[in-house]
Amino acid sequence: MDSNVNNTAKFDYNMESLNEAREIIAQVYQSLKEKGYNPNNQLIGYILSGDPTYITNHNNARSLIRKIERDELLEEILNVYLDVIDL
């Protein structure tokens, strides 16, 4: 059995990529809103499935969202949420 199974792994993230993720989320959110979609539902669909068709092509949003990994999107969303609830 692997002796590292009981150890906690440390995850480090790159602040520069998180800032880029924040900007992209904001731009994609606005594009979805402009087209009449529920941005929350569409972003959740994209993050869960990886299917870019959840994101509109309006304002090049689909290309933008694909510039960053879904785990980076999720990480940024979680970071902002945790900041808001002050944990």
C-alpha cells in the first residue's frame, strides 16, 4: 500500500492565472446575460460537462472560456465565494 495515502497533498495555485480566470468569467457572464441566458446555469453546465456549447459565441465568449482549464474556473469561483462568506 502507498505510504502517502494518509498524507494531505498541498495544492498551490498561480495568482496570475486566477486573475485571468476572473476576467474571463466576468466577460463570459456578461455575454451570456446579453444573449438572454441564465449565466449561472450555463457556466455550471460548462464546468460540469466540459461542453463548450453551453457558452455563447457572442463576443467571442466560447473561445475565451476555453483559454483556461475548468478546474481553474472552479477554483476562482470557490475563492470568491469563500471570500464573500468570510471563511
